[in-house]
Amino acid sequence: MTLMKKVLAGFSVLFIAVLGYLAVILFTPVLKAPPQPITKRKREDGDEPSAGREDVQFSVAGQIIRAHLYLPQNAPGAVPCLIMSQGFGGTKDCILEKYALRFNAAGIAVLAYDYRHFGESDGEPRQLFDTLQQLDDLRAAVAYARERDEIDPEKIILWGTSASGGYGVIIAAEDERIAAVIAQCAGLDHDADGKLFMEREGWGALLRLLVHAQRDKGRSRLGLSPHMMPIAGRPGTVAMFSAPGAFEGYASVVNESETFENAVCARLMFMGHGRDPREAAADVQCPVLLLVCEQDNLVAPDSHVKVAEALGDKATVVTYPIGHFDIYVGQHFENAISEKLAFLQNNL
């Protein structure tokens, strides 16, 4: 056999192997990420929305984003507005109303919205997490709030938590009219957060997630149904977050939601992050409150450090000796909401 024939034979074997691999990845039911549903509390007759809540909507690229606008009662004029961006996979009916009512009581309007592809907003496929799109959604929310007569367009505050914690920093870096940013248990340093994941889960878990991402991405290119995996899962299972306590933590903050689904398109592993908050922080002109959970195991406890350094005296850092999900409930929620209200009183 000549050298050329050997080379061609080698390429043929490789081509067949690649086709076989893709066929298994894309079409066979062998590769599965078993669902892990979260039990939700049944709504009762007394579970009525706040009297001050208004259902509103605005659009991005022809798709409708649905939101709740909470306006303080009997406000003497245009008021500040805090725009709330949910964490990874979260929807506007996941605990945001209890925040909104507290801000309303302090004379601050709140706009809580669903990202496209999640909750009640438009977008296909469902449960598609795309940071770049979500940043556009937040920009649209800011524009909508500024158009409302009840809201002071120069007093827009951006509130983000967990995965959305860096969104406010990024938008404030490009929009000097933003009045303040609040970020709690925020993922602000992708390198530090990735290192924490690898120390906890290892290469095996990362490779499993990448294979599932390949399946979903490949199927999307062929117009096939999306391949989903759980957002939160128990340790050792296939899920975006399978750290100890992640499943229980999610359950504690979404159990009253009617729209949250514990599923996400697996292709998110190949999606871009957008501008790095560490780099963007240098361009931020407004005060920023960073609330850090020192025992966090989803976000690196030092994820905020480089952003805080870049912000300089514009940053206020408050630390709590708690885990990632503790800040949403009980006395830790009360401590954090008090810190936020004091920060806004001092800076607006």
C-alpha cells in the first residue's frame, strides 16, 4: 500500500469514528441528564399579588419581556427605581416580591422582569441561558423604566444576585446615568469561580457537562429539540450546579414560583460571558454595594476582590459568614435588606 493510500485510509477511519461519535451524541437516547424536579408549595386563596404591583411589558428584538412594576403608594413625585435581575434560571416570581415590597416602603419603585426564554417572557427554545441576551434584556428594562412618568430617570439602581450580580457592573460601565449598583453573592471573577468548580468537581464533571453541551448544540444546528439538564442537582449528578446544598438551596428560593423550571439548555457551556466585570469596573462612575457570602460554595468567596479593587472608593463591601442561599431567607435576608436600604439612603 502506497503512503497516499495509507493516509486516505487513516482519514477514512477517523471520519467514520467522528460520524459514529456524533450519531451517538446527537440521536441516541444513551446520553441523558435525568430531571430533578423541585417540589413547590401549592398556592392558597390568600396568596394574592401586592396591591401596588402592575403587570407591564417591553420588547427586545421583537420579543416581549414581561415584568412586574411595583410603585410606592402616594409618592409625591417621580421616585427612584430599582431594577431586579434574577440569578441563574430564576424568574420574577421567585422571592423578588418580598424585596420589592421592602423597597416600596422606602419610597423606591421596583421593576422585576423575566429574561427572554424564561418565565412568562417570549423566546424559543425555552430555558436558554444566554448572558449576552440577558444583558440586552437589562438594557431594555432600564430604557423602559426611564420612560415611565412615575420614575426619576436619573435615579435608576441595578440589583443583581448570583449569576446576574455582574450585570449591573457591566451596564453601569457603559451608562453613566446609572445611579447605583447592588450585587449580592455575585459571580464577578470567572477564573476564580471556575477554579472553585474544578477543585470541587474535577475534570470528570466538566467533561460530562461538555458532552451534554455538544449534544444540545449539535441538535440545535439540525433544528432538533433541545437537550436539557437540571439547573440544580444533587451531588454526583449531571446538573449545572451539583455542589452540596445547591439543590436544597434552589428549592428554598423557588418553591413558591409558578414559572421556574429546574432545567436549562445544555449548550450554555459554549455561550459567551460578555464583557468581564473585572475590566468593566474601572469605567463605573456610581457607588456599588457588594454583599459577599464568605462560606459560598457556588461562587468563589474572593470573586469580588478584583472588582472591588478596580472600583476603589466607589465600592462598599459587606461580608457575611454564611452560604450562598442563606442571604435570601430569615435573619440574613433582614440584615442584607437593611444594608441595602442604608446604602441607597446614603447614596441617592
